Amino acid sequence: MAELVPGSVEQAETSQTPNEHWIKEVDAAAKELRKFWERGRRVVKRYMDDSEPASQGFQQVMNVDKYNVFWANVGVLKSALYANPPKPVVKREFDDYQDQIGRVASQIMERLLSQPFEHIEAEANDVFKQVVEDRLIPGLGQVWLRYEPEIEDLELEPAVTDKKKRVIKPAITSSQIVNEEVEMDYVYWEDFLWAPARTWKEVRWVARRVSMDHKEFTKRFGAAKAGLVSWTSRPSKEKSDRVTPENLAVKKTEVFEIWDKSTRTVVFLSRSCPYLLETTGDPLEIHGFFPCPPPLRATTTTSSTVPKADYLMVQSQYRRLDNLTLRIGMLEDAIQASGVYDKSNKELSQLLSGNMNKMIPVDNWAMFAEKGGIKGVVDWFPLDMIVGALDKLRELKGDAKEELYELTGISDIMRGTSAPRETATAQGLKAQYSSVRLQFVQGEVAEFVQATLRIKADIICKHFQPENIIKNSMINLTPDAEMAPAAVALLKDTWERHYRVVIYADTLSIPDYNAERQGRTEFITAMGQYISQVIPLVQMEPGATPFLMQILQWGVASFRSAQSIEGVFNKALTEMTKKLMQPKPPAPPDPKLMAANAKIQGDAAKAQQTAAHDQQKFQQAMTLEQQKATNSQQIEVIQAQADIAAEEVKQQAATTKMIADAVAAALTHQADLVKADEKHRQSMVHTQEKHAVALRNTPKRGAK
């Protein structure tokens, strides 16, 4: 590592304290912006008609007002650039119409970003109006965002006290976030500083100057540091010509809040304090680090980020109009009835005395008449040259205004000076041409609002609690409530990669209700035509329903007017698809056809009944004949059957007797067998007894 050379710049920078380093950085930025501040103050005074007139001598003598067309032009541009609160649109990176969780996540974020602008007392709307005004007059506008959680201490366990109510064990508490907000502060154009750079991407740090009274300072930094800073009720010397209030009843001190992107730290600096008031890490932890978007600036180049006010680009034209107005005023004051008359006729001085319907007596009327009357004794001051010059000056003033309008982009159709005989097409072309010239500035304002709301969305996704996101967006009151937890989880996990905030420039200018109504009408017409065309196809081929409905969802996603009802539309479309997929019920029968069929069936039944009756008669006749023919045969058969039955009875009786004899013989034989067996058993018992007696009587061996 190279050694530091004594007296070198590197050694001087290394030996600086952090406080000295940041004072040097702020001084360098202030020096870079000092010329812009001085010009901006002059432009503000010109807008408020407080600046010096174009010709001080004429102004003092003639007391002619200036032609402050700059004030009028700024009013027109305000309406063209920001006349309505923004309507943020949160879009998915890819508009997948089947991604219902992503759609609900977008809807949640849209609700959170739109809430500050939907109330009458909304401060965010006033902030953007002030920013646009600063952009049009001094040339720079800026906002600053803050994350403000509302924290309450909850007592988990109460404190333990003794009999004398002395605390033995303190209470156990826990902090809980009950509400969260992202506050948007307006930054005065002279209070915003940044590191000198050629383009905004090269900017290393941004800062804002905040005036704090003693109470605010003590609450933020403590009473000890409040005694180290200086307090005053007047601005510093470098702001002696500033247009803000210079006499304050309360003493204040200036604090610089500096966000250093290179180290991702936040520094609080006071010039009168010997050390930094506070140094913290990255409190927001968002992607761009800075708590503010790139400022809304007027004309800049790639050589410097310091802007130049629009007024300064056309100040020659404004001065020309002021000079022409002064000259016209002088000539208008010179147009008056004045002249000379014969001194001997003093009565003529009463001609222009202001008295009306008055006769003036003249001495020696005959001599007065001989001189030619009034024409002979009075000579009036010629006004034709003055009137001619006045007409020429007015013509030059009109040319100067047209030239100024061409340079500033203010068209005659926007100022209401169109010719009465112009057609609607001609006026529409003028308005369109004017909007093309203003489109670039409108886009800059829309991009600034978009970048601001993007930072707010980043803070919400990074720091807000999921339950507070659902509560503040009130998504739980919509049909998509069941998807809310999953949508919030998706926001907190993939917001930076999959979502973007879009602000359309046309929503910020004066509303075009006809265009909005036309957009909604086009959407309803297109949807109705498509549905009427595909329903017959769906009825013929139900299997094509999912494909056709997906095409409809894809088409609806492209209509900006339909984004607010996309969820309801998708739900209704799903129900419609289910109904179309069900089989079609049979059509109701035709009453005439039913009557004809009933008549035919009745005639057929009657004919069938007649045929059946005839058939029954025929069968009865045939049966009777057959019965007659077969009676004799049946008698013979019955007789033969009776003979056979009698023979069978005889045989059955003989068989029964034989069986009975056999059974009796078997029983007799069985009884004889039983007797023989009993006799044999008794014989065996008797033999065994004899044998046992003989064994008892026989002497044992070895017995003496």
C-alpha cells in the first residue's frame, strides 16, 4: 500500500473528522447550486410580480403595470401537467391472466398507493402540486419519504410491589407495531442538495435541509446536543435575498439529513455542532437506497445535473412583451383631447371643462363668426400619428405573444383564442399538436410520480406487517379475500422482481371524461360482441369453452378501463364456463305435434282394441270346437288313468307288506344277536373269575 505524502490531498482528507468531511461536501454542493438558487429567486419574484420593471424610468413616470404572461402560462401548464391526483396502476411483469394470486397482489398494492390521494385533506396531493409548481417556476421540485410505524408498549406481566408500594420487580413489557404509514414530505427547492455530478446516476449522496425548533430538535437528538447548536430567527447571510419568510417568531436551527449511497449510511449534520449529530445504517433497506426519486428538474444537459429554469430560456421574449406593454400604456395615456385657442376668447376654455349640455356665451359674435367660428380660433392636437403607432405596437405585441407561445408550447386552442369559424377537426388538430409539444414534460412529471410511488411500495413490502397490509388495503372485504394471505406473501417475497408501478400521464392532466367514457364503451362493446359470437360455438362444441374463455380473459387484461373489475369478471367468467359445459336440456315438445301424436296413438289403440276383440272371439270359437272334439278322448283317457291308478295302489300295498315283513325279520335277528352276545360275555366273565381263583390258590416260588 502506498504511503501518504506529507501535505498531500490524501493526507488532508484522511486527517479530517467526519463532521469536517461532510461540511466540506455540503459546502461544495452549495457552491455548485448557488447560481441556480440566485436565478431561481429572481424567477420567483418575476412570477409574483415583485421584480424590477423592464424600464424603471417609465415605470416611475407612467405607473404602467407589466404584462405578466409568465404567471398566466404557468397556470395553464399546471393544469396540463398536474390537475388531478395520480391513479397508480400496479402491473405484473408479465400479464398472466391465469395468475390470480398475482392479480390480487397487484390490487392490494394499488389500494395502498391510492389511499393518500382519495381523501379531501390528502397531503400527498398537495405535495405533488408544490413539486410541479417548483418545476415550472425556479426549475426543481423534490419530495422525501419516511417510514413511520406506530408502536405501543403492551404489558405482559405487571410490576411486583411490596406493602409500601415499592417496586420489587418491574413490569415486563413488549413493543408492538399497531399501525404503519409512509409519510411524504415536500422539500423546498433551496433545501435539496446533492453531490455534484454530470448525470444523476453518478450522484453519491443526497441531502435535505430541515429547519427545526428547540422542541423538535430536543425530541429527535436530545437536550444535550440542543445546547451545542446555534439558534436564530433569521436566515443565513447567503439567503439574504431569498423569497421565504425572513422574520420568524420562533428560533430555529438548520439540520442536514444526508444519505450516502457509497457507504449506505445516513448522517445528520449541523454546521454549528463540533461533531455529527447522528450516524445510522441503512434504515429503509430498499433497492435504490435514496429516500427520494431523482428530482423533477427543468432544462439540463449531460454536463451537469444543475437545472436552468424555463423562464430563463425565453426571458428575452418576456422582456420584449413588458417593453411593448409599457410603450402601449404611454401612448394610451397620450390619446386625449388637447389643443390651443385664441387667448382673446377666454370662453373657449370652458369647452372641455366636463360640463355637459351647457351653452357658452361669446362676446362680439359677428367678429367670432367672421374668423370661421371654432375652427378659426381652435387648433386640436393631431392624434392620427399616435393612433397609428399604437396600432402598430399592438400588432407587434400580438406577434411577440405568438412567438412566446411557440417557444413555450402554449397553443391558442388551450388559451381559448381559436377562431369562431374553425371546424372541430381544426381545433382538434391544434389541441393534438399542442399536446405533442407538452408530452415530454408530462412524461417527466408522470415518471417522477411513478418513481416516488415505487419507493413507497418498496418501503411497504420491506417493512409493513402482513396483517397491516391486509387491514389498510381492506382486501378482506372483497371477493378475493381468501387469496389475500398468499398475495401478501408474494408481495413481500418477489415485489422488486415481478411488479412495477405505472402512472399514465393523461391521468394527471385535466380529465377527458369523453375519452374515459369512450374507453369503457369500447370495452363493453368488444366483450359483448365476442361473447355473442362464441356462445353458439360453445353450445355446438362444449369442449372448446376453456380455450375461448381464456382468449376473452387475455383480451380483458389489455383494457386499462377494465383493471378495476378484472377480479369480478374472472369470477363471473368461471361460473359462466361451468354453466356452458353442462349438457343442454331437451327442448320442450311442440303442443301441436303432441296433439297429432296423441290422435295417432288413440286411433292405433282403438284399432288394436278392435283387432284384439275379434281375435278373442275367434279364439273362443276355436276353443269351443276343440273342446267338443276332445271330450270323448278325454273320457277315455280319464278311464285309463283311473285303471292305472288302481293298479299302482295294489302294487304299492304289496310293496308295503314286503317292507314290513323285512323289517320284522331284521328286528328278530337283531334280538337274537343281542342275546348271543350277552351269553358270550357272561361266559367270559365266569372264566376270568375261575382263573383268578386258581392264581390265588397256587403257591409262590421260594415260599417255604
